[in-house]
Amino acid sequence: MRKIPAKMRVPGEGGESVHRPMWELKPNELEAFQITPLSKYGDVIWKRPVTTPGMNRSSCRMRWDMKLFDGSSLAAPQHAQRLSWAKKLLALLLEAPAAGVILAAGSMLSIQGGFKWLISWMADHGLQSPEELDWDMVQSYIDDLPRYIAEKSDDDEIGESMVIRALMILRYLWSERKLMKKWGVPTLRFNPFDAHGTNFYAKAIATKARGWIPPLQDEVVIPLLNEAAWWLGDPAEDVIRLLEYVEDPGAGKKIEGPTRQSKTGTYIYTAGKGKTSRLKRSNCFLEQFQFTTLAGEVEPWHVRLDERYEATAGMTRVGRVRVLFDAVREACALTVQGLTGMRISELMGIESGVEKATGLPRGVRIEDSATGLYEVFVIRTVLSKTEKGLPREMDWVLGMRPKGSSEEPLTVRALRLLNRLYEPWRARAKTNRLFLSNGLGLALPLKTSERTAMSSDAMRMAMKRFIERWVDLSRLPNESKHKIADDD
């Protein structure tokens, strides 16, 4: 919703308390103005609360000491005038935008990138104020962008999103021109995108398309989802049993053991709770652990957790458990996302727990199909990319079954497994999200460790790791049977 005007309560001339809009505040008053719930105007970093599941906090921050492309900091003295108008522009976008729609919290990092592109170019050309960006200078900036982005970007190609980011501040300098002028910052005297919008320039400049991801071919999808489904069977049950070493149920319990004087004598002692005792118990447990022999097989699906075997792979027993834990988690994530079509942020927005009334994972419900012949499993999670820029809830179909059947879709099993997989840490988790952060190190943290929500970036990396470790794509043809391009 629009927040106009953005005001601050300050002492009046007669000592009474009055409200004044932020563009009328004195410098010391402006520095103390609460520009976001987490930051004041004078702060070097403007922070906003995270509103999208899985989003990194860094996406909701604006650093005014950012490094420009010449290596200098925007907070350096030579950029004082540039910093001043940039902060005022963003303040208006956050508090009193002309369009009446507040920027999404996750757009802060993109806005920072926009400022970096434009201000770096202005510094290279000796420009201090937006007022100096006349028609010729704006056209020079747009014409220079292909070369400028190619030189300054680490990417091999120039994407449309990068071009739009480099142009966005020009758009805002025009849209916010009235209050910027009232705040003492004359800005653009013309709309640089009156004839053509930013998307037009993005398509003209970019060498790769933005927002379009080629479909994943059947030759890749089938082995990927088959491998994920395999992990959701008995292997997942074994991995959950392995997590007993995290729970460490024997700590502090009374144990009967043989005496040193006689092999037949016994005595009662209390199991230690310290690190050394715990490691002894976990090593003993993992050494004796037996993996399941799958139907149709003659050997267990995984070799025993033998120290010599692990040493050849440069691992410990506990490290191996972490690898298997990751495999089940990522198989569940790939199954849910791959069979529903939800985005990564919607996946990360799923909540943990099981509904007492239905026995289904949190957010899942069953509806009858239009014909009444099937039962449809639906989950409600958070949709992050909306027309208003703010998260809202949305339903996703998980699967269906014939009416009267007791079978559940594989996606529902994946959600059940994820709840069981994270059970040792759930009580101390700082979030109600289903996916929890990994913690530090190559081993799984103790059940007493506090865990936060897993980020989308971490999940993307985990999914890629699953494919590298477990999915055999070595025999793929050069082209898909239903190719959309040669050698795809």
C-alpha cells in the first residue's frame, strides 16, 4: 500500500510535536529517520525483513558502501553528492513511491546493482547529479551498455535481466522526479523510455534471453526422477535409522557391563554424556549397522560403514552418513518440485509438521475430482513472485489416486520422509519451514544444535550435487528425441 507522505514527529517552534515529511527534515532528523523496520536513514546498510521463504538476507539489504567498478566505495568523499541523491531516491521508493506500490524486500540487491551500474558509469564520465543526464548523455549510456557490461561483468553472456538492472535507476529518476525536486534534487527532464520500454532495450542489447529456461528433456528427466524415487524407498528408511547416532539415546543411561575381574560377572554403570563417550557409542553403532537388502537383490544396497572403506573415499563413518542424509533430502526435494512444477521459493515455503486431524503433512489436503472418481492431493504453500511483489499463498497439486484407494502419491511420501528426516532437530529449530539449514562441517550436527531455514541457493547447490553424485547421464545422446535445438 502507498505510504504518502512519509513523516516524522519532530518538535515544532513552540515546543509542540509536529509531523513533517522526510524531504523537509533537517539533516540530523533525517539521519535518525526509521527508513525500514530494521534501519535508520543514516545507516550504512539498509536492511528489510525477509518476506520470501528461502531468500537470503543479503537480497533484502542495500549497502551504501558498495564498491563501484573503479574499485572505489560509494561512501568515499568523491562520491558524496552521488550518494546523497541515491539515498533520497531509494527512500522515496521505500516510503512514498509515485506508483503507490512499495518495492519488494527481495529487490534491494537488484536496486543496489542498478545504482552500481549507473553511478559507476557517471563517475567514469565525471557526472555528479541526475540533472546532468540530458538526452545525449542518456543515449550515450544506453549505447555504451553492451561494451560496458561486457567489460565489467563476470558472465560470458549479457542477459536481459542484467540490462534491465542497469537501466532501472533511470526509470525511477523519472517516476520520482516530483518529490526528488521537492527534496532539492532536480532530476531527468524527460522520460528516457517514452518511446521504448526497458524490455525493448534489454532484448536489443542482451545476448541471451531472460526468464525463459529450456525444458528439461525426457532423456534427462526420466533417469533423474527414477533415481530420486529409488531413494524414497527402503534406502530412505535405512538413512532415518542411521540418525539414531544423532539422537544418541544411550547418553546418561544405566548400562550393564562385564567386570574386569571376571568374564561372567557384571556391574551397572552410567553411560557418559561427553564428546568422547558419544563418539565411542556412535562408532560402535555405525560399525554394526546393517543396510537393507532390496527386493530382487542378494546384497544390501550399501556396503557396511567400514573405516577402511571410508578411508579410501577420504571420509569418516559420520561423513558417509551425511552424504546419505543429503541424498534422501535432495531426492525428496527433487520429487516434490519435479512433479508439481513449483518454484524453488515455493518449495522452501512448505511448513513442517503433520496435521493431527487428517494425518497428512502440514498444508496438504484431499479434494474430490470433478467426476468424483479420484481423490486429489493438494498442498498450500507460499507463492513469492506475484503481481504485487509480495508473497501470497497458493495451491499446488501433488497427485491423485482412485477414490477409495489407500495409496499416496510419491510427493506425499517425500513430505512425510522430510518431516522424519529432520525430527532430531525440529524441537530446537528457529523456523517452522520444512527444510532446515545444514549446519557447519561435513558431519550432521547434534540434536541439540539450533537450525534455521535452508536458503534457496543452498537447495539449488544440493540438487546439482545429487545429480553429480547419483544420476548416470553418461550415455545420453547428443540430441533429444524431441529436440528444440541441435546438439541440445
